[in-house]
Amino acid sequence: MENLEDQRRVERALKKVKSIKGFYKHLAVYIIINILLIAMHWRDLEPGEEFLSFETFSTAIFWGLGLAIHAFGVFGTDVFFGSNWEDRKIREIMDKDGGSKEKWE
């Protein structure tokens, strides 16, 4: 029974690693392609045409939204703060308050 549970845990871990790896590949392609697209747009500017326009960055914006959805699918809500961020922050604040309390006693 334990062996089967260990095997399932390994399979879940492998699946998670593959999804994280897939996200980072997606991110790398996003960065490279958008740099190329923006550079090509800059190169092809006509005299008097503005570089800073929606047309220049529309692909990066919409693809970026898709990338953000992909990130939340892979990392969940922990993408920014981590799973134990609140606990670490509470301990940090309590440690600081504990140190300052001694100064006033």
C-alpha cells in the first residue's frame, strides 16, 4: 500500500515539474518572439509614424494575458507570495514587534 502511495506522489511531482517546465518554455518563447516583433515594427516605421502605439504592443499584451492565465494554472495563487508567505510575514512582524517591545519596557 505504501509503495502505491509513493508511486502516486512521484507521478504527481513529475506532472507538476513538467507543467512548470512547460510554463518556462512558454515564457521564453513569449519574450523572444515579442522582442523580435517589436524590433521589426521599430525597423519598419515610416517617417512620422509613432512607435508607442497599441499596434506595436498588442501581441505582447494579449499573449501576456494568456501567459498570466497559464501561470495561474501552473502555480495557482501562490505565484506571487508563495504557499506559506502569510505565516512567514506574521513571524517576521511578531519578531520585530517583540524586539521593539523590549526597548520600551
